[in-house]
Amino acid sequence: MLRRPLAATLLLAAAPLAAQTPAAPAPAATVLRAARLFDGTGSTLVRNGVVVVRGDRIVAAGAADRVTVPADARVIDLGDATLLPGLIDAHVHLTGEIDGNFDRAVKDLPAMEALFGAANAQKTLMAGFTTVRDVGAGDFTNVALDRATSLGIIPGPRIIAAGHSIGITGGHCDVTGYAPGILEQGPEDGVADGPDAALRATRYQIKHGAKVIKICATAGVLSFEESVGAQQLTEAEMRAIVEEAGRHGLKVAAHAHGTEGIKAAIRAGVASIEHGSILDDEAVRMMKERGTYLVPTLHLSEAIALDKLPAPIRAKAESVLPNMRTSFERAVRAGVKIAFGTDAAVIPHGTNGREFGTMVKFGMTPADALRAATSGAADLLGRRDLGALAAGKLADVVAVPGDPLQDVRVMERVSFVMKNGVVYRAPAGTQTVSR
């Protein structure tokens, strides 16, 4: 163990307080003004909204007549717009996209995934999503993206990365359809059979930087298994993963289409069901009783590029996607907790905001949909510093033209983006004044 030399320790102890580095002055304040404000927790808008930011934190937010504007503030007036917390997408794959090439896993270098991810991270941020949960990528490229955006090397959202998704040999989280010996994978790559291997896979993802664990509880659409909904991981395997992740303070997200796999994942203790395509009344009741979130990824049922899918995958998509809407409606009526997620990659990156309109189309109120992408998603992620415009929260703020409670599709036209107190996007001609 390295120890400080005794002489250095004595010198530090003897140093007078006056000789120590003085505290840095507080950063100047930035004040955002707009015609309306949605705080991320309520159901109504505040008129003449103001957010006061100092450094990377919000120090005050609310109606202009209730907020004191500091004398040193730079004021950004966004006019006829609505201020909201930075948006959160709880289900993305930044390094992937559907373009008809289903052989990338055996052809592309890992660096290609990272380069795709860097471009897609910027698109996502400019669409107003300042935080995302990236639920699966090869070669830990999503973890690398997290580090690169955190260090300011590339512009992008705050990324809560899963590393590799964890599933069974030949399942949805494995690379299938090739001859034996081609890209065979093991627990380090997220392919695990039995509780012991599942435990090793979980520990390996955490060792290399995962901040959430993603499992494939059932089969899926964009893979070559026969069934889209069959349970894959056993409940014992899922429970081993959930318990190990919990020991490290991490939550588990479960890709799950089929009903029995959904119920097994809920019993195992996952934090969220991703997609949840075939929910029955019992599954909905279990989710509500246990506080399990649904991340519905609903817009992809309308937007997926079916013509770019191989025939067997297209057939699965056409069979299951209509069920997503029915299941979502059932969950909304029952009061299941819902967090916003898009599965961006299956839909084009940067179009995440289209999910709002689809959620409202199939049963949510606009305010409910907005909360799903702000305070609700922040709660799922365990991030108390995000999801609301309130003192002490991180200064993630976006603005959209008009009133999203009247027309939620304005969420597709984000005009202003601030993350950690730094402005990444502002409308041309935005008026900025100093006091």
C-alpha cells in the first residue's frame, strides 16, 4: 500500500490555513424564462416559468413572480415555449440501428459500434434526452460511450449502461443463425446457462462498468428463435442475477414479451419489464403489487421498418406488435407504473420524442406521458437528482414550442437543451441578456 512520506505529512499538518488554496467563487447564474413550465411531477403547467441555474444545479424553479432572479444572472428568454426537465429514455441501444444488415456482429469491428454510438448519442441529446439507459451493446461499447460523454469527449446524454445483455445459449441475447464455432459466446459476453453462469455473467458486467443489468427473460423479435414469447432464462437464473445485482446496488431490467416469462421475471424481483407485449390480468396485478415498472417501447409497433427485416423475423414482428398496444392499455387502466422507453435503434435515433404521441394515442394523458419521461423514469433509474425542475436537481432542462398538454407532439420538436448547466441547443435568435 502506498503511503505519504512522513516529512510530507508533517509539512501538510504544519501549513497555515491562509496558505491553502482559496475557495473558487460561485459560478454566475443562468436564468431560463419561457411562457410555461412543467415541473415533471404535477399535471398542470406554470405560467411565466423561470428556472435559475448555478453551475450544474438548479437553485430555483417556478412562476416568475415567485422566483428571485440573482443580480449577476444571464437571462435566456425562450419566449412562447414550455420548460421541462431533461427527458429520460429508459430503453435505448445507442450503438445499434436497423438497416437490413443482420450480420454486423460477425463483420464489424467493435470500434464501428462505438462510432455509431457517438453519432447516435449526439442525435439523442439534441432531441432533448439528457439521460438514457442503454440496455445492451457488444464489447462494452455503451460503457465506453458513458465514459466519453461524462468526460466531455463527445456530446451525448448521461448514459446508464448495461454492458452486455444476459440470456441463454441460442436465445434472444445470443448471436444465432450461424454455423458452430462462429461467434460462440460465454458468460463474459452475457450468454449464461444455469444460476452459477448467470452469477458470473452479472459480476463480469459490473466489473467492467455496468450500472444496470439487462436480462432476456423471453425470446424476442429481432432474433432467429422460432417463438417470440417463450420463456428463456429460468426463474432461478433470473433470481441469481437480481440478487447479485442488488448486492452491488444495481437494478435489473427484463426484456420480456411472453406472459409466463414476464411473471417469472416479476417474481424474481426485476425493477422493470421491457416491452411487456403479452400481459394478462394476473401479470398486471403482480406488477402493481410489487411496484414493477413497465417500459412499453410502444412507438416501435408503428414505426419499425418491417421491409428491412428477414422474413422469419418480420413474421414474428407482425404477430406480436399489435399485442403491445392491448397490453399497454391494460396496464394504464390498472395504474401500473410506466417509464418512458423507445428501443431507439429499432426506431431511428433522435426520433425518441415520437413515443409521447403513441403513448397518448393508446390511453395515457399528456401529463402522464411527460411524467413517464421525467420523474417516473428518474424513479425507475434510482436517480433522485433528475426528473424534476426543483432546487437541488441537476440542471438538465429542455424546452419545446407551444403547450405539450394541448398537443403532446410538440415533444418531437425540442428547441432548447441544457445538460448539467451547459447549453447544447438553443433556437436561432434566442434573446440573451445580462443583468
